[in-house]
Amino acid sequence: MEVSFSSLALVNNPFEWAYDLEDLGFTGWEVVSEGKQQLNDSTLSEIKNIIETTDLVLTLHLPFLRPESWEPEPSYLERKRQADDKMY
């Protein structure tokens, strides 16, 4: 069975704990794009290092949608575009 890790409770902790997820039996990590896990230049560098040095499958938890329009916040769309440009 493959099990990924995700926790809103850890969004304000550093990324170091992510390197231990495989030892704990997890095969993936859902990055919660909030708090210190929010996508930016610094966190993208850390996430890229985790991708390159572990076998974890990473997924991205997108920010919540605005109920009035069901569209992502404009600032999220710009951050996602920048992240895509840097990752690919």
C-alpha cells in the first residue's frame, strides 16, 4: 500500500522533517501551499532538493477557492505560474 503524508499542523515547521517521511513508511508528501510551505523562491529550492534526494512522490495542495467565484485567488495563479517556470 502507498501512503502519503499531509498535515496542516506542520505548515509552520521547517522542511527538515520531510526527509524522514520515507523512514516512517510514507511514499509521498502533499505540500500544503500555506504558511512556511507556501510556494516561493526559497521553498521551491527546498522542495526541489527533497525531490532530488528522496523517492517521495510530491503533490501540491492548492489554496482554497473563493466561494463567490470558485476561482483561485489571483496571487495564487501568479505564484503557480512562477513555480511552473522554475520547475520545468
